[in-house]
Amino acid sequence: MTDTVSSLLAEIADIGRDPARGGYTRPVHSDAEHILREWFVGHATARGLDVERDRNGIIWAWAGGVGPDAVVTGSHLDSVPGGGAYDGPLGIASALVAFDQLVARGVGGRPRAIAVFPEEEGSRFGVACLGSRLLTGALDPDRARSLVDSEGTTLAEVASRNGLDPRHLGPDPETLGRIGTFLELHVEQGRGLVDLGEPVAVGSSILGHGRWRFSISGEGNHAGTTLMGDRRDPMVAAAQTIVLVKTVARSIPDARATVGRLVPVPGGTNVIASRVDLWLDLRHPEDALTRYLVDEIASRAAAVAAEEGCTVEVTEESYSPTVDFDARLQDQLCAVLPQAPRLSTGAGHDAGVLKQHVPTGMLFVRNPTGVSHAPSEQVEDADAEAGALALAACLEMLATA
Amino acid sequence: MTDTVSSLLAEIADIGRDPARGGYTRPVHSDAEHILREWFVGHATARGLDVERDRNGIIWAWAGGVGPDAVVTGSHLDSVPGGGAYDGPLGIASALVAFDQLVARGVGGRPRAIAVFPEEEGSRFGVACLGSRLLTGALDPDRARSLVDSEGTTLAEVASRNGLDPRHLGPDPETLGRIGTFLELHVEQGRGLVDLGEPVAVGSSILGHGRWRFSISGEGNHAGTTLMGDRRDPMVAAAQTIVLVKTVARSIPDARATVGRLVPVPGGTNVIASRVDLWLDLRHPEDALTRYLVDEIASRAAAVAAEEGCTVEVTEESYSPTVDFDARLQDQLCAVLPQAPRLSTGAGHDAGVLKQHVPTGMLFVRNPTGVSHAPSEQVEDADAEAGALALAACLEMLATA
């Protein structure tokens, strides 16, 4: 085999392109994602790997037997709407190339596998890391079965159509028990490696993150007849909140705070809104600081809203504390990759879910734009190959340790 | 007939209620607006009026022949999202009751008609006073046909589905030529009559007003992984724009500036937006100051956006200069209604469009809350009946002058 990461990704470069948003739209169990799965299964089979799909739709490609204490690497093939080419597929292509290198070097030792996790992005059913959450029992199977996509189709129906028995979705201790170590390679979703001048990093943690809904209420009225001094305009209070979110977040190093979604009610051009809902996405490596930031933003928002004659109600929609990857595994990886810095990430990953159950680590590959979840996400060919080499070196160390 | 304005409005009190926003959502050619049209046609037919719909979808109910030099009154039945019960329907119900009074008093003279104008609010296709603008040629029919609603359906398609030939939308000099005088009764959208202690006013002018779309572009990216300093976030630039809109508007007496509609793209909670569109609704009695305000807001928005690494594109979607109602007609109306003060309004009306072509006036009825385009818009029953009496008196004067 003489595949490179770049040549593998070139094979799927036309699959699932999104002409409207740019980039790729490859939701789980779409035609595009099915083509990518077939592409992976074809490559795995050609390499003599034993391919199976488990009861939660995770694809496993085994070398050297099926567990126990296997060294597993993998990632996902689904994307956000209008996402980039690398978020997910880079980890899969790199795994195939790394396995080739282990074969070429005659590496034996522990069994090893490549895993493809479905619905990592949560872009179809709204729950990120759906496959790994089902596998590990982090997601209740009854709740999972009743999740619906934007067409109103349940996960149970989609599973059935795709050859899975929805009754069997859920915790799978036997499959989980085969994993001795899990290592996920992923494109970096930021500019840490650009700033450090290195192609590959060892993951240290996943930032704690949460979502809070701010519901700002004022007084709906006519845009043309209501004098400026007579207004209680929640859009003005919302705008001041967004400005202070940035100010507060910038005051604490490593905080990331975003308002990407905002809905005015009723939302007419010639109507002063009666209410504005906005969602705060907030992340920080230290959970106490995340809490501090939310409280600070909420209290300052209440103050600016009060000046505008408005009120604010804050609701926590979700919160996940910071996940630190296995310390001993990090040290082992850094010993194999002495140049690689340790970097944390603000993004969620299946590795963050698996970490609760098995020793888990991550590798990140440099992204010149730092952009992710958007078409301009980028990886240089040389860095992609360096990533696969680093992955192979780490897998060899783990398999033969 | 013993209908009162209150009894007529009670008949439609349950049509098009909006459980989410409160009040009424009755966009043009929705089921709710169709029920209101049928309700009007039923009442007009029961009174022996000759009902016709013209090529632009305006409903005309004629008494005493079809023009020329007719005395026409009317308003609209469509609403903004979550609007009140009176904005539009009050003028239609009052016209029916006023016509009953003219019949009871045996008033003859000039032909008279009630007109129902479609899409006065512009809440479905984005252009206010769509029917009267098409009738008078103020809106290019090609542009009108290609207007789209939020579902992407064109006005041409909606017209076809509703029995209108979209090729025939546009200027209709024959129908326009039948109007000798136009008089629109409307709920006041402010507290002028409350402060003056009177139930009915004669309209003096409509403030110049317009709508501008601000399209703010930045860089879409991952909300969790993009450091605060690496962002070009159009939502932050949009927020700063909304804050400065208020500051700039407050610096000029009598200016009213509103952002009631804002759409982030892609609009995901965990995605920094790549673009934010917001709409500025701006009004001032002096057209030169409206222009000054738009230019000032646009240039300051470009500056704050540039600081955020974003760009702004400003598109004028509509602009109507200040309209002074016919001075001679105002004097005639005030002679009939000696107690009525003269009031200007900040709201647009079909009367403002027709004023460019025929002698046109307005009557306003007291609104205790002063609120409009919101559920708490209000008219006392006694004021509603006083408004219909005033309208009847004015129509009689005009018909027999």
C-alpha cells in the first residue's frame, strides 16, 4: 500500500460538498456519509482488517484479533453543515496510513483497531458524540431512540432503515471492554500549533463547556410611533449583553464566549421586539472560572437590561465539566513525540466520552487557518503525513509497551 | 343592520391568534387573513355593496356605482407577527358601520367604496403598503413578482395560487382614477390623543421612513476552539451597531430608529457566525435628517465592524419621504370634527401612498396604551363607536360637498 493521508482524503474530496454554505455537509446516515463509510470499509477490507459494525452503528476494523486490551484509534466521518474537509476524516485517513506503517515495520503486540463513531457532531439529532455516548451508557437509550432530526424522523426509525435494531441501541460493555487504550487524531480547531511552530500536539484536556439561554424581556411596540425615550427595547439590552460577553471573556485568559444564535420576538422589521432570546456558549479549562464567567455575565446583563427597562432570565441548557486526558498516557505520548507541545481543546470529542472508561488520549494536527466547522478549515499535506507518522509511532509504543 | 365596531371586531377576535407571541399573526394570504377577507366580503355583500377584487388583490366594495370621483375609505386586514387587534381591522369595521349610518340617514351623492389593501404591513414580503404601491405604480411590478417570503416562495407564486394573474400585477390607472377622495381611519399608534383627552384626531402627516438591511460579514468558526483574540465575529459588530443606532437616534429630536429583526448565519449555538443580517427601521419628519441619520449610522457601523475585522454592506430596501396630507381636506375634516386635534404619525399607511395621487386624509382613534404592533394595543369601545361616527360624518360631508 502506498496511500498517503492526502491521497486518501483526495478520494473523498467531492463527496457531500455543500454548494450553498461551501465546504461539506455530511450528516450521519446521509448519502454522503454512507459513501464515506463504504470508502472506509473498502480500504479496511483491502488491508485484511476484520470489519464489523456494533449494535450502536460504530464501525470497528480489527488487526491481530478482536481485543481484549486493544489499542484503538479512530474518529468520525459525519460533519456539521458547511463544515471543513478534515474534522473527522483526517483521523480516519491517518489511522489507515498509520496501520500501513505498523504492518510495514512488522509491529505485532496487542490487537489494534480503527473505530468510526457515528453522529460525533450531533448535527442531525442534536446530541454530540451520540455513538460513544450510547456505547458507554452516557446517553439513555430510550431518550436516544426518541431523538428526532429536522424532518421529524426518530433515531429509532433511522437506525432501522440502516440495518440496526433500535431495541439494541445502548450500553455495550463487551465491546467497550475490548478497548485497552483509545487515541484519537484530530485537526486542531485553533491556532495553538501555528503559534508554536509545530505540526503535532498531544492533547491535555477538553475545556469544560456549557450553553445558557438568556431571555431578555421588554415592551413590544411600533417602531415608527414610539419615541426613543419611551422604549423598553430588549434588542438594545441584548446588544449590550453581547458586547459585555466579549469584554468579560477577554478579561479571563483562555475563556471562550460566543453568542452565535439570537432570536428576536416577534422579529418584525417595523416592530420593537418584546423579547430577545440569545444563547451563550462558554468554555474554560477551569470549571470554577466557567461558573464565575456565567455569573459575572448574567449579573452585568441584568444591570444593563435594567437600565433599558428590561429583565433577563438565564437558563442553563447544558454543562460539561473539563475532561483531563489520562496523565500517564500523555507522558507516554510525549516521550514518543518529544517536540510535541501539550494543548487543550475547546471542542468536544468522542475521546472525551471514552476517557471516563478507558485510558484515552488525543493528537492534534496543525491547522494554518485555525478555522474549523467552516469551509476554510485547513491542513497542509506535509503536516497530515507528519500526523500519521506520529500516530503510528504512538500506536507502536502502545502495542508493544 | 345594528352592527357596532365592537360587535364586528368581536366576530374576528379568535382569528389568527398567536399563542407563542400573543396577539395576532395574520400575514397576507395566510389562512387567517383569508378568513378575515371572507368575513369582510360577507358583510359587504349583506349590505348590498358590489364587491370586486382588482388585479393587485385589493378588494373594493362599492355603493352607488363604481366611480368616478368616488369617496373611498378603507384600511387593511393583515397584521405584523404578534400584532394587536385594531391596526387595520378597526378601519375596516368602522367603514362598515359608517356606511350603515349613511344608509340610515339616506345620504346619496358621490359613489362611495370601502377598500381592503393587501400586505400593508410588509410582514410577509418585506415591502409595506404592497397593494397601494402596485396600484399607483410606486413599486415596479417585476421587482414585486420576484419578492420572496421566508419560505422562499415568490409573490408571483402566491398571487397565482390565490387566483391573481401575476403578469397583471402593477399600475392600474383605471381603478386609481375612480378615487376622488381617500380617507383612512386607523388606531393611533402613540399617546397623542391620550395626552390631549380626545377620542379622534385628524391626521396631518406621516413621518418619512425607510428600511435598510445591514449585512455584516466576519469569519465563521468553532465557538469552543477559537480564542477571543483570533475572532472576526459579526455578531459582536452587529451588537455594537445596535447600540450606536440608539445613541445616534437619541442625538436628533423626533428621530425613531429600531432594529427589530436580526438573523445570524448559520445561527448555531456553538458556531461563531460568518454573517449577521439586521434591519434598521428609521423615521424622521425631515427627510434630510433621515438621510443624515442613515449615513451617520452606516459610517459608524463600518468603523466598529472594521475594529472587529468585519465588513458592512448597507442596502436600502425602501424609503418613503414625509407625507403631508391634503391641506384643504384637513380643513374640511376639522370643520366637521371641531374638537379633533391634528396629529402626525410615525407609522406608514396606504393613505401615505395614495396621497401622491388623490386628495387623501386620515382619522386616528385614541389608544389608551399608546402601544401598537403588539398585543397590548387597545381601543375603548366608546372611542371605537365615536371613531365610526366621525368617519360617517366626514364621508357624508365629502359625498354631498
